[in-house]
Amino acid sequence: MACLSLSQLQKFQEDGFLVLEGFFSADECVAMQQRIGEIVAKMAVPVHCRTEFSTQEEEQLRAQGSTDYFLSSGDKIRFFFEKGVFDKKGSFLVPPEKSINKIGHALHAHDPVFKCVTHSPKMQALARSLGLQTPVVVQSMYIFKQPHFGGEGEPESRQRPQREIWDIHGCQVFWGRGRRLPRCPQVSPHQDASFLYTEPLGRVLGLWIAVEDATLENGCLWFIPGSHTSGVSRRMVRNPAGSAPGTCFLGSEPARDNSLFVPTPVKQGTLVLIHGEVVHKSEQNLSNRSRQAYTFHLMEASGTTWSPENWLQPTAELPFPPLYT
């Protein structure tokens, strides 16, 4: 099952994504959820998340703290929160497990459960069947897609704060102050290679594991089949050290015809392969259930240059680890 058939390879090459049902068992998914629960129970919330600043200078320090926290998270396990989950004293307004947008970006390296999932024999067999010679793991995330997030405040396009930090899924991982905003109500159409750019293109692969059922109601993935063949429309790059914001975009995201998107609801345990240039998105989760997923990205290292302008960079402490063990 871990090895793709010729027909599956052809479909992936044509569509830019592929759904593999039942790749992980229910027990394996429960083990990931239980481990995340343990991690959340022990998490240390950074000061810049808990503190409500009152002066412009303090707010600038908060924005810089958020920037540094995000940009230096590539070799660490860090927590990124939804808007409005802390009061002015830094205390949780909701249960801590309901406050988190995602955990990233090195679960694959530092946590034994997620390291085993990432480097499992079936993952390695799958990569080999795709023809990957020297794949390395560049980053990983556990995404919560919390329930009932959406419908508050004005549309995001009208209320975007000046200080922005964007993650690989097109969401602001920290919001600026001001009027209350939708808490990452949807993931805008994007290409992963906009954030994880390589030369040549076509060397990045996303592996998205449905830890819970992903439905139309709780925000399943949507794809434009075949959209991975036209290059990358924009890139997120690092600004010079010490600049605020810490990143900026080169180019722009073209208008997408919503009728081209195909919904991809999947059951728990499904693995979705995502080509680095395929256009995809997810809608708001307006249900009463979360839509948890574990996702990581591989790069074919052979003959590939990782852009030094990418927000995510390997470090001396954590070079990109080989997938094959």
C-alpha cells in the first residue's frame, strides 16, 4: 500500500495532489493526538503572546518579538495562537488546548512520536516509489483548525493589521492590535513553494495527514487540479535582519476562479500528497469539531538549491535531516 501504483503516479503528476485513504490507522492517529495533548499540557507561552502592550513603542517590541519567535522556529517546537485567547493579564480566556492555531516547525526532529511517523518505513517506501533519491525533511506542523472560528469582525481584507507575519498556509500567525478580527477563518489560495522556494522548482512535496476527519463543514482541503504546472506567482522572502515586518512578498497572487477548486473531504488516517506548486486552500471551520492534521514537507536535495531568502533556514543545530534512515 505504501508504494504507489503506476496509475496513482500518473494521477499525481496530472493533478498535483493525490489522496491515499487509510494510510495511517486509527490507533496511529490517536497516538498523535495524545502526544499533542501532552505537549500542549506542558507548553510555555512566550511573554509577547501573553502581554497586552499600551504604548506604540511597546507594541513595536511586541511585533518584533512575534517576528523573531516565528522566524527562529524552524529548528524548534513552538506554539502559535489564535487571536483573542488571552486577557489583558495574559491569562487564557479559553482552555489552552482550544487556543492554539498550530505547533511548528520541528516536531519531526525533536518529538519521538512525530519523528517515528515522519520517518516510518511506509513513508520511506512511499518516497522511494515517487522516485525521491535524497529527500530531506524541511519542516513540520501540527494544525488544529479549531471549531467555530469565523464570522467576527470585518472582512480580513479590510482589517489587516500593519504588522503581519504569515506562515506557510497563508495565515497570520500573530495578529496586530486593534479591532477584533476573524481568527485565521480560512486559508487563502496559495502554493507551498511560495514559502519553501527551490531552484529548480518541483522539488518540494507536502505530506498532509488527516488526524481527524476533514469535511466540508470543518474546513477540508480544496485544490485546483493541474495548477502545479505554471510556476510560482509570488514568493515570501526574509527582510534584512532587524527589519519589521520580518518578511515580505515578491509578486502577487492572481485572482482565482473559485469554480476551479475541487473539495477533498477525507477520513481520519488519510494521507494527501501535495505538489509544491499546486494551488490549494481551506475554508472556515464553522462546525463544532476541530480538524486536526499533521503535515510535513520534503525536499529532494539532489541537484536542488534551497533559497537563502526563504523564511525557513537550516541551522547548525538542525540541518535538514534525511528522510531515509
